Amino acid sequence: MATELIGQMSGEWEPEKYRDEYKHKLLHLIEQKIESGGEMPEAKGTSKKAPGKVIDLVSVLQQSLQEAEKGAKKAKKTPHKQSRKHLRKAA
């Protein structure tokens, strides 16, 4: 079934069917810049987005490391439970 689908969709390469939109827009922008005397023309239809919430990853990681160090220090300070072997009376 996959082979049939590929056979139906494949054909001769016809490059004239395709247009390089990036190249077209770039050449248009260059022409506008030349016409304006080297000044960059205002972009049409673009709006500046309001900045979103930016997270400082370095500070978050540092805080996480500090909390992990505190947890490790607390674990060292708390006495370990003695095993039951030591608590049993000798027979």
C-alpha cells in the first residue's frame, strides 16, 4: 500500500512550479533600502511583542544546589538510627 502511494505521488521534477519566496522578499527589501537612500524601511505588519516572563536559569540552578547542600548537611547532623543488633540484650 505504501509503495502504491509513493508511486501515485511521485513524478518528474518541475522546478518552474516552485518559487523562492525568501529570495524574492530579500530582493524586494534590498530595492526598498536602495530607494530610501540606505535607510532601513519600516517593516509592515510587524508588531513588537511584549516581553514574556523570563526565567533566570542560572539563579534557579544555584538555588536548587543550595537547597540540596542544606539537605545534605541536615542528613549529616541527624544521628543515624542504631541497628536493632546493638539494642538486643546479650543472651
